[in-house]
Amino acid sequence: MQLTGFQGKTAIVTGAAGGIGRSVVAALVQAGARVTAADTLAALEAAPVPGVPNRVLDVRDGAAAEALVAEVEAENGPLGLGVHAAGVLAIGPLLDLDPREWDRVIGVNTTGTFNVTRAFGRAMARQGKGAIVAVSSNAAGIPRLNMGAYAASKAAATMTIRCLGLELAGQGVRCNIVAPGSTLTPMQTGMWTEDGGAGERAVIEGSLEAYRTGIPLQKLATPEDIAGAVMFLLSDQSGHVTMADLYVDGGATLRA
């Protein structure tokens, strides 16, 4: 099946310098969309996204998110596709977590989701159509040791998108979530205590001590795997799908 609904559409991707966001940008460009890549100044300086306009955005700044959408629409026409892939991680027990780390994670992952997807939704509601996908995490649906702030932030972000989808359904705007599990990105490898293949094998096998299941498919996701799910939810072929929470985790959460 060939996915359709991208040719000539104006699209914005946040978190675009990272592994998943970068793969989504590449997939959208290949499908014929007019894509703007947004991320922090530091991220874009370290890894600019090739072939598309790069725009600096701190997702914690709601006015900046609204301004970015207005700027992109002035340049490329009405926004048709919005992907919010920006996110940060904090590791550590909740009892010991620096409150500033909690604020940082909630600020980016939860408030950032609110700011960005609201800006997307307002623009799309004006034209009566559009599709929004937010990249959340399977950690939103299962408790994890030493990941309380991240899991809480993603759970809140997930419900934000589902509620937004309910609000916007009558205006023809679809809002969906992709929830990756362990994916081969710097965020994932930065958590490994073992090097290379040993770290990957430990994730795949899981840990009884950490109350963490392994991955039934016996492999980690690639950023392209996650981008493929995002593309489906943006496409015409998912035209009757909204408020969905699609887990792409190789079965790791054993989710029904």
C-alpha cells in the first residue's frame, strides 16, 4: 500500500535534529511535503537538518510556537501536517530527583506538547482539516524505575493529545500518538551501562530486578521504524483514525 496525502502539504516537525524527528523529516520530504524542521539552537547547531528550512524553537515558549506556525504558513501556505517529536529525559529515583530536573522534563515534554500541538491545532481548525502526530513513549503506560519524571511527562502529553483530538474532531483535524519503546537513538544509548552490543542485548532481554520486560521481537526499533508509524497516522489511509495511541515497541509492554 502506497501512503498518500503528503504531496505539496505544508508540514512542521519539532525535535527535528534528533533521530526520530530527523527520520520523520526525511520521510515527509521524500513523500513530497514542504517541511520545516524545528529544534533548539544547540541541537540545530550540532546537527542541522539538511535540505529543509531549519527554525529555532524552544517548545516551552508558547508564543514562539504560535509565531513559528504563522511564519511557516506565510511562507508555504496553510499548515496541513504537524509532528511533535521534541523530548528530553531525566534518569533517577523520584525521591532524589532535583526539582529543577522535574521542571525541565515537564516543561519540555508536557508543556511543550501543549504549546506546539495547540499552535498546530489552531491553524488547522481555521481551514477545517489537518493531521497532528505527537511522539510520546511506551513509558506513558507502564511504571519504570528511575524514570518517574519522564513517564509522568509522557503520560500527561499522551492524554493532552487525546483530549485535543476530541476537541478538534468536529473541525476535521485528527490528533494521534506514536509511543515508541527502546529505539536506537542517543537518548537510548545514553542510558546504557554496558557498551555497544552488550547494552543493546541487556535492553532486549529485560531485567527482572528492574521489573522490566524484554522485547519479544528481539530487536530495538530504528528511528525509521517510528517514522513509518508517524507517516501512516498522517496519511490519507488513516483518515478515520483519531485519538489513537499506537505503541511501536516490539511488544515490550505486552499491551492489549
